[in-house]
Amino acid sequence: MTLLLNRSQLESLLVPADCLDALRRGFVAESGEVRPQRAVTSLPGPGSATALIPGLIEDVPAYTVKVNAKFPGVRPALRGVVCLHDLHTGELLALLDSATVTAWRTGLAAALGTHALARRDAGTVAVIGAGAQADLVLTGLAALRPVRELLVYDVDAGRAAEFAERHGLRRGVPATIAADARSAAAGAGIVVMATWARRPLLNGGDVAAGAHVTSLGADEPGKAELGADLLESARVVVDDVALAVEMGVLGSAGLDVKHAAGTLRDVLLGEVPGRVKDDEITVYAPVGLPWQDLAVAWVAYRAARDAGTGISFDFLR
């Protein structure tokens, strides 16, 4: 039997602390022999199709395959499924809403990277792109460090205001709606970007000395949030160097492997320093790896089994 889990069920089951722990363990686990594969293809219309295989984590007896449709002009812009399979038999254990899994794993993994690279005293956070992924970054970040002030910019002013209310005013944190991306970033020690931008929103000089920038938008060819001059002057950490050059932040800016200081795994293991000087700009720009889907999907699946939640369906009947 396969367990079907929709968005509302996943959101009732997932706990940020549990997912942060699972993602942290995944980052520091031994890297396997199977390289992650991320296939992105354009379609005749305005969207693209994406597949991520295989999601593998040491000591987790399952793997994931994710298939997404990405249509930026539609809400929700991302739709698809995460297939959770038994690692030893291939049994389809669960089908999970991929938009929810993607938002949780991307946002919370980014919170880990942000916390690891930002200065310890950085508490003013600018959010550029107030969608579901930024929502989870702020949720995770608030669990890891104090957020003392919030600046928000989004092309949809109403969405920016809702975000500021949810993550700022309701938590007693001063929150301001910024006029544009540059004014949001200028006064922040931490900048979180999660947009569909295809041209850089921030360039050299737009970010304060000593600030950290997490850029989630450059996750496929043609997307770019940061200019090459900013990246060349910053300490750049990614989740996978080869993918960052092939389809991520480095490739989009015309840069290569020598511009990456290392991966977040290297930083968390202490093999590469996340920050060398207080006044340097650091950047975390992940593409997103298949194992991160497994980390969140496995937490959700086990919680659903314990709670008796979800719909059991027999595809072989």
C-alpha cells in the first residue's frame, strides 16, 4: 500500500526542529557513490519540467524521486510529487506533495547555511521575495538565532506586507516594507533571496561589508539573483560545486569552480571555514540536492505512520 500525503497533512505533521535535525544529519553524512542527478528541460509553453534522482541518505532505508512542473506565472508555481520508495524492494511507500516538501527542505536547509555563514551578531534580516521558501527560511532561522529586525521586499506589495506581519509584527520584531531589493539589502546583516529573477537584483556595492546573502533563486539555467561582480568579491559556499557551475549561481554568472570556497557540508564538518573575516561578504547559493527531499519526506512518512494520517492506496490492485 502507498500512503498519499497532501499539503495540509504534511504541514500538520512536519515540525521545523525535526526537519532541521534531519537535514543537518544529511549534510554531514558520508557522501555516497551515486551522484545526484537534476534534470531540467524547457517546455513549448512558459514552464519547465524538473526531475531529481536519487534522494539517498546514509542509514535511511528509502530513496526519493521527485518530479516537478515549474510555471512561474501560475499560483502555485511549483506542482508535482515526491515518490518515496523502499531502498531494498522498490516498494512505493508514499506519494507526497512536492511543493510542500520542496519549500520545507529548501527553506530549512537554507536556514542552516545562513546561520553557519552569517556573523554571530547579525540580527537584521532582509527578505527579497516573500514566498513559501523565504517563509521557511525565516521559520528555521528564528529557531537558530534571534531575528531583531526585518526588511521585506516583494513585487507583490500585499504579499510583502503579509510576510512582515507574520514574521515581524506578530513576533514583536520591527518590520519594514522596502521599496526595492537594493534598499532592503543595504541595511541588513543577513539577506535572504527567493525569487524567479533572470537578471541580477543585487550587484557589487549593494550589500554591506560583513553581510551574508542566501540566494535560492539560481537553481536552474537562466535564473540569476546576484551579479558576477558581487560573487567574485564574496566568499561563496554552495551545496554542490559541479551543479553550481552547471546550472546554479556560478554558471549563471559565467564563473567556475575556483570561485567556490566549498560546500555547506565542508563548512558543517569544519573542513572549510565559513567566514574568514568579519568584514567579508559571504554567500550561500544552493541548487538543491535530491537527498534533501528524502530527509523531509522520511520525517513526514514516519510521523504519518505513527499518527495514522494519510490515505492508503493500492496502485497494483
